[in-house]
Amino acid sequence: MIKVITYGTYDLLHQGHINLLRRAKELGDYLIVGVTSDTFDQGRGKLNTRNNVLERVEAVKATGYADEVIIEDYVGQKIDDIQKYDVDIFAIGSDWVGKFDYLNEYCKVVYLPRTEGISSTQLREQTQDTYRIGIIGSGRIARRFVPESKIVSGAEVVSVLNPDAAGAEAFAREFGLQAHTAFDPFIEGVDAVYIASPHPTHYEYAKRALEAGKHVLCEIPLVLSGTEARELYDLAERNKLVLLEASKTAFCPAFNHLVTLVKSGVIGDVVDVKASLSKMVAPPTRELDPAQAGGAMNEHAPLTLLAIIKLLGRDYTWQSPTRMARICA
Ligand code: CTP
């Protein structure tokens, strides 16, 4: 008996999926379909699937081509599955050509023709409004945002704002965006902003964007005082807008798994959290310049505090490192 295995998300199951499953089934006698778990997809940037894993499994079963459906939940699982199920052929669409050649060591790898003109991404885009995002600031961090935004359905970066015209134009040219040097025309053309400008400007930009009725994602540190933070969160709530500090660690699956493991009591009661963050940087850079809103202190403290507050809650007491060393001794 020839066993074939294939994998996919199968969100909003469409004709391309059905063709692929039929072709995969025709390669052998028994077809195993690996459907990605929701967390696995989130971890690889597929954030906007419409169907949850149970619905996607049901949709694959309903095609009638799968003899067995399994869940794909971790990187490297394909090798484990091929060995566990004694698979002869690994099949996948031609959009992946070359990517799975490493599996040839374990079974035959076949790239099947992809159906042109249809994809889950396309279906999601047709049935939802796309949020137009404008970036404020065109420095180091903003550069990473544009390529990463491309793998998120329902969001499109459309413009950049920088009072320095040369900076705005160079960035806009590189990423195919509209360049702005003035706030008002910039904010009119977007639904949400991502603030990646120098720290002391965050408060003012966030406030103006919220007042204009736009959602705000703002780089760490959101603002430089509790009063400013409270004011902005009140404003966002009043205007029914999202205001979020761009702390990717807070959404990182591994970090959240750590928090849930600790909360489950697996290591007992947590009485102390030591969190530190190190970064090797060469001067001149803002992290090493206390004159730039505290330098590394304000830039990195939100991340270490995140670990402490998530694990201990807000009702914690602070011990100096010397006192802690004495307690531990
Ligand atoms: N597939 C295909 N033809 C299409 C779309 C997908 O043959 N038009 C194949 C893929 O190559 C893969 C399987 O179907 O082998 C499952 O792919 P999946 O990623 O779930 O489908 P997409 O529609 O490509 O999803 P997305 O747009 O979210 O990437």
C-alpha cells in the first residue's frame, strides 16, 4: 500500500485545495492530511484564518479524499509523521517547490501543480475590509514592519510620515508607499497608525491620531509617564479605538506558553521574578544615550516589567538586588 501525506491550513476550503487533495490521493492508496493547528499558524504569521482548526478538519474530511486527518502542531513534525506513519510520498503544492527537498531523505517528495487564481488569502481579502496603516517615523524599526505586515491579511501599509522630506521619500520609494511630511493629509488617508518615531514624540503623535479617530500601535516605550499613558488609554476608550504598545513579546507564543505553564502551578508558587534584557550595540545609538528619553532604560524596561507583571500581577513588592541576594543566601 502506498501512503501519501500532505499538509496545509485549508482555511475557507476552496477549489485549489480540493484539486490538490484529489491529486495527492491519486499518487497512492492512502492519504493522510495534516491540518495546521491554530497556534502553529499564529506562530508562522498566519494570523487571520477564518476557520478554526476543528472547522478546517471537518472541511478537509468533507472532500472525501482524506483517509486520515492529523494535526500539525510544531516545526519539524513532518519528519516525525513520515516515520511514524511509514509514509512513501510527501506531496505539496508547487508554490512550495524546493522548500521540502530535505524530506527526500525520508520519503519521495512530489510537488503538485497549484491551481491558479485562487487562495485562502484572496478569499479573506475579498470578504473583509483592509485596514490602511500609516507609519510614523522611517528609522530602524519601521523598516522591519513593512515586510512583516505583508504576511498579515486585512492590513496594508500605505504611507509614511516623517517631517524630514528626504527620509520620508527614500523610505516610501523603497517600500512602495506614499510619503508625507505633514500630519493632517497623512492621517486622513489611514485607518490606523504604527508609531516608530523617536520616543519623546510618541505621546503627541498617539494623541493626535486618537483624536482623529484612528487606531494606534506604538513602539516601546508607549509614553514616558503614567499620566500620559492614562490620558491616552482614556481617550482611546472614549473614542472606541485600539491603543496598543508594540510589545511583540506579549504576543509571542513561547512567552505566553511560559506564562500559562507557570500559572498552572507546575513549578509551585512564584515568589520572585528576575528579568533582564541584554543587547549588544555599538555607539552611537539611542540605547546608549541617556539624553534620548533615558536611552536603554526606557526602551528595555517595558519588556522586563512585562515578564514580572504577567507572572506576579500588579500587586508586587520590589526588593533591591542586594537584599534579594541576602534572602537567597
Ligand atoms: N493549494 C493549491 N492551489 C491553490 C491554493 C493552495 O494547490 N490555489 C495547495 C497548497 O500548495 C498546499 C495546500 O493547497 O499544498 C494547502 O494550502 P493552504 O496554505 O492551506 O492554501 P492557500 O489557499 O495557499 O492558503 P493561504 O492563502 O492562506 O496561504
